[in-house]
Amino acid sequence: MGEAGVVQDSTPSIEPIAPRQRKIAIAALLVVTSVWGATFIWMKQALNELQPEIETYGSNKVVGVLVAARFAIAAVVMFAFFPKARAALRQPEQWKGGAVLGGLMLVGFVTQMIGLDEINPAVSAFLTSLYVVFTALITILMTKSQPSRVLMFGVLLATFGAGFIQGPPHLTWGFGEALTVVCAVFFALHIIYTQKITQAMDPVGVTQTSFAVVALGAVLMTLMLGGGRSMAEWDFVFDDGVFLPVLCLGIGGSFFCLLLLNMYQRYLHPIQAAIIYAFEPVWATMYGLGLDLVDWSSWILVGGGALFLGNIVVELFTHADSEVTHADSEE
């Protein structure tokens, strides 16, 4: 069965998606990837500044504090600016959706950050990019239907492009690599369940509750690991060289990106969304080049070209089919 069958089986019934909505959604998710590309740099800056704290308290506890701070900032911004976000805190249904999305994000972000402290960036980028493949595989398992060949071709191009943009990764399987694969699985699940939940619930409300779940979950995780028992274990978030990256992660990487994602991903097939998200390492590499953190190589053109081609192929050859499907479903 082609892409259309997967959409009908894996998501609630929705109104036909107009071409303009699709274009806006694609543009919005590309903006998300451009900001996410910078989050890699902000995470590395914070972790580099906190090496003494990591040696003192352990990487798990430090990462727990950083994730809690990042999503607490995002939750406060949502609460301050959106009446729907404040109302969602009194709605049990919004908390149910937020618990699912927040729980998936919590595991994904924590495993990614701990893994990033253990392995080099090229390996991390490659293994994280496997969420594109996992999104396709999990969608097939959940719907018992086969996505179109065009979508699967796009998945292969996106995975290759994201994984090899900084050259062939030198894999030596260890704890950091295993954690990053776990991270990729949970990010894939987050993409799939975002599609289902934001079509059934208000995206603003579920964004607020998911932020709260991640922040509270990270605090509980830190306490369960034996950390966070003194103010010194929380105060380092405000240190020079740490607070600004964490603020950028909270406002840019979480509040702005995840709100935009929850509002617009529902207009695209989850596998196509995953292929678009694979642009993140392209932006990260471009920013790294500008800051002299990444050396130029021909692999940047190869990886970036594969990602660009994968997205173009998927958009050109699935758009017409999806429009026909939505029209047929209304008859």
C-alpha cells in the first residue's frame, strides 16, 4: 500500500490538506531544522563549560539539570504569552497528550546529551539520523502497511546525507553509541505520536503540558540519581558560559521549535516530516564552518546534496497522490 494508506491508518481523520498548508508546513519545519542546527553548538558549549561539574557530580546528573532548566524556561515562556497554554494546565486531556510527548522527549534528549559527552560529533550525528529509518519502520509496524517507494527512497537519501555530511563515521560500539541509538528510536516515536496527538488536541495546550512533563521528569531523574540535593548542583546553570546557551536552548530549541513543530507537522506525513528534520546536521555543519568548529570537506556537498535530493524527490512525487487521497476520503 502506498503513502496514502499509511496516512489513513496511522492518524485520525482530518480535513483535506490544501497545497498552501503543505507549503507553509514544509517552510515551518525547515525553519525548525535551522534552529535545531544551532542547538548542537549550544549543547556542546554548555557541556564544555561544565566539565569540572561533570567530573564532580557525574554526566547524568549534570545533563538532568540542563534538560530541566531548558524545558522550564520553555514552559515559563509558553505560560506567559499564551492563554491557551495557561488553560491547558487545568485540562486532564491535555496532560495525557503532554505526558506521552513529554516522556518521549525526555528520554530522547537525555540519552542524546549523555551520548554526546561520550562520542564524537560525527558519530552522534550519524546515529541520531537513524530516527528517519526508525520512523519509517515503526510506521510500517503500527499500520501494517507499506509506505510508497518514493518515501522509502527519500528515507535512504536523508539517512545517508545526515550521517555522512561530516565524513564516514568511525563506529566503535560502546555505551555512548548505544544511548544515541536509543535516542533515535525515541525521537522517531515522538514524530509519530506528535502527528496523532496534535491532530486530536490543541497544539498550543499540549506543547505547554509536554514542556512541564519534561522539566518535572528531568528534576525527578536528577533526584533519583542522587543529584540536586544542594543549591550548588542547580546554580551552575547560571554560570558564565552556561546560562546563555541554556537560555538559547530553552527559547530557541524548545519553545520556538517545538511549538512550531506541533502546529505544522500535522499537515505532513510523519515520514516526510522525519526526512525534513534530517536537514538539522546540514545547518549544524554550516554554523560549525562559520565558527571554525568544522573543517571543510567534499563530504559536506555529498551529504547535503543527498538530503536536498531526498526532500525534493519526496515533495515532487508524493504531493499529487496525497491530494487525491484526501479528496477521495471525503467522498
